[in-house]
Amino acid sequence: MILSDRFEKALKYAARHHNSQERKGTDFPYISHLMSVAGIALEYGAGRYPSVRFVQADGTSLPFPSDRFDAVLSFQVFEHVREADAYLSEVRRVLAPGGRFFLSTPNRRLRLLPFEKPWNPYHVREYADDEVRGILGRYFPSVELKGV
């Protein structure tokens, strides 16, 4: 199976930063639209990185306790989420105090004209940089945008 280079890099990052012990600060959820809709991606990741636990779950109702993770990585998911506030609220809930949320999403201004809807039929909404900053600012005390 051939997956994108970015997906492979994210899996390697998760594997490097994962500790098999189940305690706060030793693992983090890697949320991926590809992994959430394609069981084969879950199987691929689990087979290739056995030290990482892969879980398929609804992003608006994560199956983890509150304050569980020091970091959450959301890789090309946000544009697929219908309930952005519920999703971000859950990410905030599972983040430990001082935890970091890493989000990657396409920049609407680089892909679409102001009147256009997303051309990818699976994208519910694409955000401009100021929109991302605004919505994240409702959930996180500090927002830093890079590579937008």
C-alpha cells in the first residue's frame, strides 16, 4: 500500500514520540481524516508501528479521559469536520494543562476564489488564516500560525 509521504512522516513522528506505558505525557492522539475513514490505513499503521495504538473514533466524542495528552496532532482533518466547535472542544478536553494542539488544514485563500466552495467534495469547509486564528482562539489561550 502506498500512502502519502506526509502521512508516513506523521506516523513516524507518532512512533518516535510514543511510549508504550499508558500514563499521561507518554502518548498523544494523532487524528487523521484518512485514518478515520479508511480501515486499511489503521491496519497499515498498526502493522508498521506496533508500539503505537491506533483508535478509530468520532472526533466530537473522543474515547479518552480529560487532561490525558500533552499534545494532539490533527492532520488534514479540520476541513472535513461538520461540527468544528464540538471537535475543538473535545481536543481541548483531552489536552493536559499547558498541552499543545497542532493543526494542519488547507488555506482557503490559496485554493479558492472568495465565492467558491471547496472543490474537494469531502471538505465541509475550508478556512482562511484569520478564520483559523479566530476559531482556535475560542479554545486555546495562544494561537500561532505557520506556513499558512
